[in-house]
Amino acid sequence: MMDSKNIPPRIDMHSHFIPPAYKTALEQTGHSRPDGMPAIPPWSPEAHLEMAATVNVTKSYLSISSPGTHFVPGDKALARKVTREANEYAAELKRKQPEHFGYWASLCLPDVEGSLEELKYACDNLDPDGVVLETNAHGKYLGHPDFQPLFEELNRIKAVVFIHPTTPCMLTSHSGVGAARQGDDCQTISPLTQYPAPMMEFLFDTSRAIINMFMSGTISKYPDITYIVPHCGGTLGPLVDRFSVFASLVPDANVDRNITPDFVRSKLESKQFYFDMAGLAWPNQCKMIMPYTSAQRLLYGSDFPFTPVDKVEMLVKMMDKAMPETFASEKDLQDIYTNNAVELLKTKGWKSA
């Protein structure tokens, strides 16, 4: 076990909680091996605090991980119930231990009406620090036109949105042609099903969602939403030039005509985007996003408990060894580990929903 006295303090912006009722709901709806993982990992507030002490995490911002809270396509009642229970659990944890826990409120997309209702309830009653959205909701990716009313409201209240990857999914039309419509099926599309989706599909789905948000005009239309993008942007870095140049070749009136490499770069470099370093960020992956961001837009993330404590320790050691080779300034390191998170949440206060 690491001696936390020898490592810098850090704020954990990407870590998860698994309340007992949520775990039961996962099991009852066929998600006992979420996204192909071997099992639902054990979690408790006490275990979380033990992990935090081990790697000198001063505060954890908790979220529900994939598959989110809308388990069964079309079952809005169940989704709303699971979402409310998870948010109330997290709010109570924050109320009792505000020095240790914050949280991102869950919403029940693709149920937009239910998500708007839950957003208002959470903002008015539960004191969240932002919201968490999965990269896709039963095949509807962030940037989908159906989600516009929710993004209008998130923009109005100047929300912080923590994006979390999930298993890729595709809407399939009953007729086999044309765009998918309401009532169409959702089919997971991980081509290498022998491997858990978090291994690589999560990284691709993160990029897919961010690119769709740019291409659809969501980023242009709603500039007051701040995004935390997980896992150093997934595979986004190498794709920025490709999609932003290719956008001009797409003959579709729905594609944002603002999209150019300079426009995308300006947005990614702005305070609208932060990138967390959960997972195997160092020594290599994080470098792929650095041409489009800075030390002042990076955040620490443990991904506990889906990353078990021994692996959290391993990744912290790798991070602490590799980061000084990229960031020579002690201030940069302090910003990444703590100051950026403090500044982000200080400047992005909620308005009433």
C-alpha cells in the first residue's frame, strides 16, 4: 500500500458509487455483468474512503457508471425510479460528508421529459455539483435532436456535464432503410464481444459522442455548458483534424457549418472542455489530447470501484512518474491534481432549474 504522505493531494472527479438498491436493479434487469465486465464490483462509502486515503484523494465526485439508470428501453417508470433513488442516495452522502463527497446527478435519457423533471428536482432539492450523461442512451448519442430541450435547459443553468462512456449502440429501423424512428430497436454494436467494452469500446464511444456534439451543432448552440470528457477524450485527439476537415464534405444541412479545425480547437482549448485522466492515461494516452488542451484543463480520476484499489495505486504511481516529464512546472501539477477542479466548480455555480 502506498504511503499517502509521499504523494500529492488530489481531487477525484471520476469515481463511482453503487448503492444497494441500484445494484439490485442492475441484477434484476440483466446487468449483473455490466458492459461485459466480470461482475458488479463491491462498493461502500467506507471502502471508498479507504481508497481515497490510500492515494491521498481529498474529495471524490461520485457518479453512476454505465449503463446509467435507464436499463430497459421504453420502461420510463423504472428509469425514473432508479434515477431518483440514486440521486437521493448520493445527495444524502454529500450532506453527511461534504468534505469527502460531491456528486454528478443522474438523468434518465433517452426519456427527455423525465430527465428535465429530475434535473429540476435535483437542482431544487438535492444539491448536485453537475450531471452525468452517458455517451449514448439506447442508441441516441449526445447531440441527438431529441435531446435539444434538455441541452437548452442545461445551457440556461450553466451546468457542468460529466460525460461517461457506455457500450456502443445503434438504432435499427424496422423497415431496414432510412433514419431510425421512435419505437425502433436498439442493438449493441461492439464487434469484439469477447472483450469487455471498457477495454476499448468506451474510448471509441467517447469520441463518437463528442464528434456528434460538434457536428450536430450542440457545442455551438449551447456555449454555457461545461463538459468533463473522460479518459483524456478517448480516441478523440487523433480524429480532430479528420472530422473537422471532413465536415465540409458532408452534404447535410444538419451539419454545423461552423466546423473547421480552428473552430474545434478553439472550443477544446476553452473553458468549455475539461478532460479527466481516469484509466491508463500515462505515460502515453494523455499526450494525444495535449495539442488541444492544457494543464489547466486536466483533472484527476480514479474510476474506483470499477478500477480496484490496487490498480488505482498502480495508475497513480505511473501518473506521478510520467507527468513531470510533460509538465515541468510544479504549479501545473498542482493545478491538475486539485486547483483545476476547485476552479471549475467555483466558477460554475448552478442556477435554479
